[in-house]
Amino acid sequence: MSQKAANAVPIFDIDNFGAGVEVTEVAEDTYQCTSFANCTAFETVEGLVLVDTGLAALSEHVASELRAHTDAPVHTVVYTHGHADHAYGLDEFLLDGQAPPTVIAHEAMADRFDRYARTKEYNQVINGRQLSADPGAAEYHDLWSDDIFDWPEHPPTTWYSDDLTLTVGDTTFELHHARGETDDATWLYCPDRDVLCSGDLVTASAPNAGNPQKVQRYPWDWADALREMAALGAGTLLPGHGQPIADDPEAVERRLLGCADYLDTIVDRTLEALNDGAPPHVDIVREVDLPEPEEPWLQSEYDCGEFIARSVIRYYGGWWTGRPSELKPARRAALAAEVADLAGDAETLASRAEALMDEGEERLACHLADYALEAAPEDEAVQTAVASVYDERAEAAEDMMSANIFASAVLYANEGRLFR
Ligand SMILES: [Zn+2]
């Protein structure tokens, strides 16, 4: 697969992930390096304490910008979680001949790396779909090497479980574990400098708490962690993605509590719908009245509220959709063939999908489009119609994950391939 997906959203096009690299001194001897994913360097008398290391493909650039401000060796590194854009870029920050740094992480990170190694081929495909629509695209592979599903070159050397207080030189750092986007998240507070590093518990868009293709996320624990952070009254907040908030405790509190409220609202409303007779999961999602925040940093740019509700349902409600036929379903191709026969043929189904799209019934249209392609994947008229339905769906999508998965569906339909 190598065509360009017309309506895919390039990752750098959304505010959450900056394309540029910028290093700013946000507190005394404390440097925030903003790029695709951020990292923070605290200079101490013993050397640098680095929080995260950015995306490996950009870390050479980020490290060289940081080195314009400080030539201290790296003493200690904290990985806020085990994602590719946080735990894989350390090498470029190390000085020639320096002693190996201590690398600290939450103990659940080891299982994460093992899990990636066990599901490497799966992750390569789903990441490709999510981040660039086309798992075969050169732009995708330039940014995300296959190494991101192996243990990092510089793995953690020190593991902790709940909390850890660390002193480097005369500077103290308080590390706290939380479950949020991941189960291995660490947030860190440096009281001496009144700086809070949130990792991806804070980003520049709606929290990535519902990602449809990834493992369980924990929006309720996430909200708790945000409230714990807010209770510190910190002046400076350095998020995992997006711009820092420096020396503005009111803005920091607003950001943390606003995001906690957003998550709690979705969790509460989803559980209420789940408890109302245990309806099929997909019906619950449509019943939840999702919050529509105005703050730019809570917009469904990357993930979205509907997916967060799904995350809650998955955790509390298991894998079954709740629809009786889907407990032990037929093969989709057989079902699609029956539906196509009832309609007349697959082309009729595909045309109806296009008509529904024109009527603004985009969700309904895509169901019929799937059946049409599954019933007749070799039929060129069906391929074209299905591709056009998903092309429009991708163009209309608000969040990047939806846009790129729908854009991926265009590529698959054009090749007469199902999502497999
Ligand atoms: Zn990240």
C-alpha cells in the first residue's frame, strides 16, 4: 500500500504535536524543550535531570538546541511513560565519555516493553493507520522506526512502585505514579523550582484516554492524578505535548482541574448509561451526552470524547458488545453476502451508502459501505463507491485518529482489501 491518503491528517498538522524545536528557560536552570513531544532538563550541581527524551527521530535536533544552554552531563533521566516519543531518544543527550546516567521509571514499564515486543507486527500496522493512514508510507517510517516496539537502547536502571523522592545535588524531585493514558505514568514535581512535569497526563488537546486501537486507558484515575497535581498549587506546568505554562499558578490550576472535570463528566455519564439496563455498548456511546468544552486544550483534535466513553465501557463492561448476535457472530463475509442479496447486490448497497452520505447520514452510510466491500471486495464499482464514502468521512472527521482510520479505509477499499 503506497498511495497517498488524500484526507489523512499529517501528525504535525495538529497543535498537540509541534514540528519545530524550541528550548526555553522556564525557571532558574530549568529548560523546556518543546517539539513533537516535550522534554525537560533541570540543571543541578551534579548534572542534568532529564524528564523524557522526545521522539528519537527528532532527539538529535532537540539535544543540540538544549546544548546551546547547558553543557552539563546527564545525571538522571525519568521516563514519564514507555511510549516511543518519550523513552527512546536519550542517546543524543549524552556527552561523549560521560558516566551512564541513572534511568528511572515506574515498574509497569517493563511489562509495556515486553507487550510491545509480543505484538510488534500488530503495533506497526495500527500505529501506521493512526498516525499516517498508510502503514506503508515512507513519512511514517521516517518518524517511527521499527525499533520503537523493542526495549529502548537505554532502558530504566531504577524502578519504583508508588512514589519516589529523589535528590540530585541540592535539588529535590518528587515522583508519583498514576494510571492515565498508560498504566506506567509518572508525574514529577520539583518543589525547589516550583515546576510540575505532567508527562502526557497533560497535553494540548483532549486527553488520549480513548484510543480505539490501543490497550486500556484509565480516565477516572487520570482525573484523580490531575486533582492531586492541582493541590500542589504549582506555578509552572510543563506538559508532555504543547506549550508550557510558566509562573502562573491560576492558569496551571485551571488547566488541571478543567481537564479532570472533563474526564470525570464522561466517566460518570457513561457509567450512568451502562447502569441503565446494560444496553449494547454502541448504544451507550450514542446515549452519553458528551461535554463540549470551549478550551482549545480540550478539543477533540487527536482523541475524542466518544472514544473515552468507549474506554470506560471496555473496562467496566468487558469485550462483548452486548448485542446477542455478536456473542458468537457469523463470519462477516457471510453476513455481508446475505445483506447484499437482500438489497439486490453489493453495488446497490454501495450506491445506497453514497446516497446516505449525501443525506448527511455518515455513520449509517459507512455500515452499508462495509457490507458492500465485504460482500464484493473485487468489484471495482463497489471499491470506488466505498472509497468515496470513507474519503468524505475522513474529510469530515474532527479528531485525527478517526480521520486517519477513515483515510486508511479509503486505501484499503481502493485495493479491494478488507481491514486485515
Ligand atoms: Zn506522548
